[in-house]
Amino acid sequence: MSERTPVIAANWKMNKTIAEAREFCEALLPAIRESDAEVVVCPPFLSLPATVEALAGSDVGVAAQNMYFEPDGAYTGEVSATMLLDAGASAVVLGHSERRQLFNETDEALARTVPVALASGLLPILCVGETGEERDRDETDRILRRQIDAGLSRVPAERLADVVVAYEPVWAIGTGKVATPEQAEDACGFVRALVASRDESAAERIRILYGGSVKPANAVELLGREEIDGALVGGAALDPGDFAAIVTAAG
Ligand code: PEP
């Protein structure tokens, strides 16, 4: 693995009550004490303050699963960067494929949201990835280019390395159908080359994660790849033992 500090993030999606979030954190902390990875837990909004409280005093960060780019106003159901910071979040997942597919989140909205998150002091975790049909049509690079160009378009070159990108092929999310280490590494390398076309030094430093059916059994092989700087984990992140095993695989 490279000099870049790996990021292992647990995306709980719409799972876990406040009590369950606390229980998970209590089980997780002793199990990851030896790890040097940057660990992030992404609870639903309502469990965010309890998760922050349960992880207080540890190095584990807490990320929201989404935010809106406006600072305040008449946006029913939305949450701003300031609100997330106020609740103790240090990061935010943006453009998850479930948000793009089920809630019509667009590249244009993400182009506005990523720089707002960054400027507010949140670590943006920008998700990109192609569908199975797009891969079958050999369109993976074109889709990644479109999503990266848009998502990072308003991020100044000197801040590019402060974004985390998660390459998440849609066909691998929640399906048990993991990308091969070669497929994952090729796509992460392609994303890095796109960043290099803006700024070579940022490309060296930016963390590019893989996400899609990462489990303890496949984590070592994926995380051992030079271009893969960590993992965004869904299903296997609901169990503290499984998630800890993935963290441990990152070193
Ligand atoms: C995710 O939710 O981002 C994800 C990768 O899910 P899973 O690990 O379940 O495929």
C-alpha cells in the first residue's frame, strides 16, 4: 500500500436506532485499537449525536450520509453543513449511488455540494461508479470522467487532495458481487489520472476508496492494491466484528 493513510468507512444507510448505534461503537473501539487506518462511521442523521458521543476520545470520525449545499432556508427535509458540524460530524458522504438513483441527485447538485462541504470543514467522501449496463457497454471510464469532472469542478486545485473519492460500481453495491481487485484498481487508477490532469501533486495525495460488497474475506486482497486507499463498506459495516476485521485488513 502507498504512503496515503487508508480510510475505512462504515455506511450504515437507513439502519440502526440510537441504542444500536451506541452498542456498535462500544463493540468497535476495543477491536480496532491497533489500527493505523482512518476510521469513519456514517450513521443516519438521528443517530449522529449519539454516535459522536459514543466515539468521543477515540480517533474514529463520524460522517453524515448526505447534506444540502444551501446554508439555511426553506428546504424541508434537508440538513446543512453547519448543522452537521454542530452535531459533531467531521465528514459527509456525497453522491452515493442510492441517492443518485432513488432520490434523483444530480452531478450538478454535487458540483455545488462538494465545495460547500469542504469550505465548511467537513471531509467530503464523493461516491462515483458505473451501473452494470454501463460497464457492459464499455462506458465505465466515460461515466467516471463525467462524475469526477462534475463533482470536483468547483474544488480549487489546492484543495483537491482534501476530498476522498469512493469508487463504487453500482452493480457491486449490496449484491455480494464484488469487483475483482484488477477491476477495482483499474477504476481507482483512472480516477487518480483524472485528478492528475488537474493537479499531479493532489493526485499523489488524494485517497481513492473502493466500495461494493467488501467483506472480511475479500478485504486483504482489495486493500493490498497500490491504487486502493481504503473501503466504503455497507452490509459488512453493520456488524462491529466484521467491520473491525476490514479495518484490521487495512493495517
Ligand atoms: C455502500 O453502501 O456504499 C456499499 C458499498 O454497500 P455494500 O458494502 O453492502 O455493497
